[in-house]
Amino acid sequence: MQAAGDSFRSVPGHQPWEPYLDVPTEAYPEMSWCGWGDPAQVPSLPERVRGLLADALGVREPAGRRASLEEIELPPARLPGVVSSELRGVVGQEHAREDREARIRHTRGRSTLDLLRMRAGDALDAPDLVVMPGSHQEVLALLAICSRRRVAVVPFGGGTSVVGGLQARSQGYAGLVSLDLRRMSKLLELDEQSRLAVLEPGLRGPQAEALLGRRGYTLGHFPQSYEFATLGGFAATRSSGQASAGYGRFDELVLALRVATPVGELTVGRAPKSAAGPDLRQLFLGSEGALGVITALTLQLRPAPAARVYDGWRLPSFAEGLAALRHLSQDVALASVLRLSDEAETAVNLSRPDDPGAGPGGGGCLAIVGYEGAAEHVTARRELVSSTLARAGAEPVPEAGEQWARDRFRGPYLRDALLDAGALVETLETVAFWSSIPPLYDAVIGALRESLSALGTPPLVLCHVSHVYPSGASLYFTVACAQLDDAQGQWRAAKAAASDAILAAGGSITHHHGVGGDHRAWYRREVGELSVQTLSAVKATVDPEGVLSPGILIT
């Protein structure tokens, strides 16, 4: 290994996992307590857009106002004082918080259901204490205390879960602790020969890219949550970035993990490929904090790209677009970004409702194709893919690719504005083999339309292919309709109908959002009871008191 300093000097006697570099990372704004990201980025909806929402979906301004931070209802903290003192003794007084704002900001994630509850003033499942460990050893000590004292503990990275991944069950426990990993934000090791970096889990996406970019490298992982989610969260949920066609999913970048559990630590992953028994990394990739807390990740690096180019292409139909993407992924496989919107989403993306003089978005389906890498490689790949798409009947859409690149992290902010206007907006996703994609697409859209129309709120349903593989693809749906007084019940009914349709049509309940608590019942149906019992047996070994994220993933 080499030191990650400016000169990349070797470190005599350096031991694996021994931190020797603490790079200060830039401060990052707190997530909005009742919305996504930085509240200053929420757009104002033009009056013409509000009129379209009213005319097309029956959206009306909400009858009540949104609760203020001061009006949020919190439960009394019930963590025994002696336990609180023990936990504070591990991290220091300044790194343990039980003030009102800290507890509210660590309540739940950022799904629409989470936001609706918070906007209604409900934080009744807030943690009793927020602790911020600074090292692997501190995490081990905190987990040992929580296990001995039977205190539920939820690892907290960026707080971006949209599937109930932070909403642990606390009944039957002495209290609930949020384990905020923001202080664990170091680059621990850099191996330039192997192109590996060992990083701590609390690094947010931009912080990690800044640390690596100074040294000429990238992870290439840019999900929509990139600006606020953390490396530990990426691993714990099997995140997939928007450039997964070129860089792979995040779990494919993970070569090794260090994990803290209530009964000790595990280091899993030793070499690029190994036949030494089952790959135990897979127990923790996607485990969502239910089996342990990831405290260090060894990740595969790529050289930072010298060129990035994003093109837009219009294909005649969604069916023809799917065929083109399948051909590219199976026989060409040269793009870094490969996405396809259906006809409805294309019409929305290419329209300009804020400009009364603009024309309609046009027909067909919009594909976004991106290329990243050395300039000469980008040029060659772009020429080959472009000629392939042209032969499939695609036509260029000038500036659409670059516009997508500029706006790709802005979608969640638009959701906040639409919720404020009285619309119910949420997303869901799935993945299946290519042969199952058309019936899966029809089944999910049909379930959403039928369930919401039965409630008197016919929806607009948009869909795009977000990630592609030689054997299949992920479908990502966006749903918008008018809010009912019981908007939470309204969405739960629609989501249950869509989840049933996903399993019936051969899809997986999730591709990259994770299981959390929201998908747990469908996850059990998908993998079967014996699989759940196997995971439960592992949990009983590493977490015998069941204090890690109870109610999330498997219990």
C-alpha cells in the first residue's frame, strides 16, 4: 500500500486498516428536515404548471399548512441515563446529541411517506440519542453497549433511504440510538498499482470524489442521491449509479469490507477473486445495517475521465427503444450511461410547460447515452454507438443529453415543490430479465392506474429504463396524482398493488432502493422462507440480542 499524501510515499511498517491519513473534508449542508437536500434548491412552480396539474390531475392546494420545525411532535427520550452516559463516554460529550433538532433530523429517511408524516408534525419514532463515532473501535464499543443494554441502533449515513431503511422498530427495547457515521470520513489507504482505495463509510459522494479526484481517480458512482448519500449507504443498499453501464453497480466496486458487530469484527474480501468458500462480502452488501456496521470499504478505482459526453436520441417507440438498448448491452456495450424514457416520460422531459410559446415534447422515446474516459476512446465509442442507434431508426435530439447531465440530481427537489402544491408524487423501481420487461412494464403501470383511479385520483405514470445488463434491465417508475386527505394510505394502497404486480410479473421487489421496512413482506415472498431463516441464523450469530436495525430487512 502507499500513503495517500501528495508524494504517495511508502509507509514502512504500515499495517492493514491502520488509519494514517485524516483528510479534512468540506462541510456539507444538512439535509432538509422535511424534504430533499438543500431547501434553497426547491424550485418554484410556474402558474402554468400549477394550472396543468389542476386540469390534468385535479390537484388542489393543500387545505392545511405544513408544520414548522418547532411544531414537530417528539416523544420523550426514554433511554436510561446510565446507558446514555456509557455511550457518551465512548464518543465524547460533543459527539452525542439528544437535542430536539438532532433527533428530528435523524428520524426516518426521504420517501414520500416519510416526508408526509414529517410535514404533518409527526416524529413520534425519533431516536432517543444521536451518537457520532470517530473510529472502528468506537463503533465496536457502542454496539457492545447497545447489545448488553438491549438498545436498538440504526446506522445513519446520508439519511436518503426511500424504503423505510431508517425506521427501526423500538418496541421491546430500552431505547433507540441513531449511529451517525459522518465523522468517519477518511481516506485510509491508496494502492495505485492495484487501483484500490480504502475509505471510511461516512464520506458522502462528492467528498469521496474530491479526495480521489485530487489523485487522478474516480469511483464513477453517481446515483440520484449522490450529493447526500454516503459510501457506507451505497454498499449497504447495493446502490447503482447512473453510469452503471460503464462503471458497474457499487457492489461490484467493493473488494473488501471491515464490519463491526455487537459481538466483534469481521474483515471480508482478500483478493480480486477467491474460491475460499462462499463470498462473505455478499452478506453485508445489501444488508442495510441489520447484520453489522460497515466501518471501512476497499473500493476499485478508475482513472478520472478526461472527457464526458452525453447525447440524446429519439426512438420511434418504447418497444423499439428496448430492442436497441438490449442490442447495445449485449453486443456493443460501449456506453457509460444508457437510459430510455417511455413515451409519457419523454413528452414531459422534452416539453417546456414554463414557456407558453414552446411546442409539445413530440412523440417517440428519449434515450440518453453517455461516454466517459480518455478523449480518443470516447470519440471512437460514440461513433460506433451512434451508428448503431441510427440503424435502429433513432434520431439525434440536440442538447438533450447535456441537459440531462445538468439536471440529473434535481428530480427530488421537484418532488418537494409538487408536494407543496398538493400533488402526491413518488417513485418505485424493479429489475427483470429482458424477456420479462414488456409484461412487467404493463403490469406495474396497470396496477398503479387501477389502484389510484379506484380512489378517485387517476395518476400520471412515467417510466424509464435506468440500468441495463446483458441479461436484463431496471425499470424506474414515477407516479403523480392529486393528494387525498389520507395521502399516506393512498400511496400505501398503490405501492402494495404495484409490488404485487412486480412479483407476479417476474420482477424483483427492488433493484437499487433496498428492502428497508417497506419492502420486507414482498422480499420474504421473493426469496422464500428458507432464505429468510438462513439470514436470521446469521443475524442470531452476529447480533444475538437483535439490536441492529430491528424491523428492517428481515425482522
